[in-house]
Amino acid sequence: MGQLSQSEETAERIYNLLRNGKMSERQLTLNFQRLNEKKDNGIDYLIYLLLRSNNLHIYMLLIKLMNSI
């Protein structure tokens, strides 16, 4: 497996903060939008991580996030 890009590492940090309850929904939305503005695959990796979760709350947040972009 290759190294993660800077945006993918950011996506991983965002996901871990959310999973550990250290990131609010508002912060997640802002970080999601900022990551989406970058021209690499960081946002795709964050979506991938969120989809892998077995948490219904995270699924619902992802739907809201997708509607915000």
C-alpha cells in the first residue's frame, strides 16, 4: 500500500476526530467543504471512510454533507 497524500491524511484525522466525538457537526461540515475545494482525492477518501462506518448517525451526517456541496 502506498503513502497517503496530505489531503488523505487530513481526511483520516477528520474521520478519527468525528469517530471519537471530538468534532462537532458544524466543524465536520466546514472541514468537509474545505477538503472538497482541494483538487485531489482527499474528499473521496473521507467519504470512503464515512461509508465504511457501521454508525447510522455517521451515515445521516454524510447525507447532509453531500447535500451541502
